[in-house]
Amino acid sequence: MKITLLLLGTCVLLVAHAQPQQHATGSWNNYSYPADGFAVSSPQLPKQNQIISGTAYRLYWNEDTDVVVSLSVTKSDCSVWDNWVKSHLANRLVTMNGKPALETKAARNSLQAGYELTQCVDGRLYWFDAGWKQGDPKPAIITRIISSFQPLTRTTK
């Protein structure tokens, strides 16, 4: 009897763990990534992948509605980035967390509308990339996730 209950409990946990949250109806959690210098809120556990130049995070994905929010983090000289953006793309600058950010709205492909926000903070370039079904308005979840972004203060050793 104990073994049966133990096996049943293990199966329930495995199935529950294997089911990724697809919808924003669940509770939102704060996730902190000190190695990449940021924290963000999402209804899903972000999926982290190493890329050649840094780290990529899939912060949210809903297969049913084709909504995705990703963040890439790479090392960068922020003074060079700030100067370049201000001299070439000043008309697309917005302020996020008190620092300049570059905002772009364009189609990702023929099926998806797109939104990008890029910001350089403390030697790191943060590039948000979001997509949703072409023809639909930008989903509020995209704004909510990106607006929750907070750079973390580096600790000196």
C-alpha cells in the first residue's frame, strides 16, 4: 500500500512538473538572475540558454496564442552604445528604469508582429524581443513582463 501511494505520488509530481505553464492565468513570480544582473516577473519559469555572446531567456511563451517574450543578455560598453543610439536613433529612445532604451516596433515575420526593447546597463546589453499574431494588438502580458525588468546592482568584492 505504501509503495503504491509512493509511486502514485511520484507520478503526479512528474506529470505536474512536465506540464509547462502556457497561460498567464497562474500566479506571477519574481525571478532573479544575479550573474546576468537582472530580475523580472513572469507567470512562467524562464527558460535559460547559453548563447555564444551571453545568455538567452525565454521569459514567456504561449503556444495557443503564439505570444513569446525573450531576453538576451550580452556584455557591452554602455557608453559606446548610449552614444551611438543617441546620435543615430534618438527618435526611438524611451526611458526605462531611469536610463535610455531603444524601442522598435516591427513585424518579426509574415505571421508575427514584433516589439523590441534594448537597453545597456552596467556593462550589459539587454535585448527584449516579443512577438504575437500579426493583426492582433500587442498583448498586455508583454508590457507587464518587460515593465517588471529591474537591473540588479553589482556587488563589489
